[in-house]
Amino acid sequence: GQNIDQPTEMTATEGAIVQINCTYQTSGFNGLFWYQQHAGEAPTFLSYNVLDGLEEKGRFSSFLSRSKGYSYLLLKELQMKDSASYLCAVGGNSGYALNFGKGTSLLVTP
Amino acid sequence: DTAVSQTPKYLVTQMGNDKSIKCEQNLGHDTMYWYKQDSKKFLKIMFSYNNKELIINETVPNRFSPKSPDKAHLNLHINSLELGDSAVYFCASSQGQGAIGYEQYFGPGTRLTVT
């Protein structure tokens, strides 16, 4: 089975840095994804990690430690438009099923 | 051009009715999915199709029947609707296996309300 945990809510200030953590326990592992979902909209892809380490993409970075079952999404220079839900997802054994955590709702305040 | 489209965007219906949601993607992808997002925003995989063949059925009641007439379409038919079926249903597609590195593209969602 899959168990994916992430904080329910976080608040941060515009211009700051925020780290959203995700821990997982899975029977199979094919990589870890982060998706962003604004209220009332569809999820959109942010990042994919399959090897340990940090992947940087502009203001967003994602880190993975497979031995610890741990990932984080780092958002720098926060903007108001970053207020959204951030979904951690793990690929299962089949390669086709993506299992999502319950999401972290991030509120960026002025 | 919309990459993944769904119709209708909103669907309000009564318990016991049968309804369908249509999904089309113009990205040329091989794999399509249906997800259910409940009121707590938990996004859960329901079905996955690859080249019109069912790959994943995640213990979804058999009142839900997906149909893929071709690679670009994956429709969802729901029989005997129940209150607990109220949710937002997202269709998605990916070029390859969406759990192994391939980005999934989501449609705008269909908000289903069962009264």
C-alpha cells in the first residue's frame, strides 16, 4: 500500500522561502512528483525526482532521499500567486498509478 | 487550443440517475486517466488506460464504467448515482507511464453534485 504524509496547511510571507515536506511509505517506488493546484483549477506538474538529491527549476526546487522516504519542495522569493495547494505524489509498481498525498495548502501573505 | 478538455464542467443530478462525463486530449498521448477529488481535496486515481486498454482499476465500484473509443478519448459513465459520488472528476493524459517520470496533463475538471 501507499502512505504519503504532508502538512495540511502552511502560511508564509511574500518574498520569503518556504519548504513543504513529504514523507512516504510505499510498497513500490518509481519516483516522486510535485504538482501545484490553484483553487478551482486543475493540478499542474512542478517536478519529478527519481534519484536522491536536489533538482532546481527557477524559484522551485525539489529534494529526494529514497533511504529516508522523504522529499521536500522549496519555494523561493514567494509571490502571492504561489498561494495554492501543493500535492506530493508517488508512482506505484505498475508505472501507471500515481498516488497523491492529501496536499498542503500554502497561503502567501503580504 | 485546449490540451485536455472535459464536458460538462458542472453536473447536478439526483440520486439514482445515470450520467456520463466526456474527456478528449489533443496531445497525441498514449495514456489517459480518471481521478476523483473529494471535498477534502484528496485526489485519488480511479482508472488508467494505455492505448485504449484498461491498465488500472483502483477498486472503484462497478457503477463506474470507463470507455475509450480511441486513444484521444476516455469517457466515464456512472450508473445509479449516490450522494457519495459528489466530487470533482479530473481526466488526465501523459505521453508514457505517468507514474514513471512522465508529466500528466489534467483537464479542467467536472464538478458533480448528486442531490
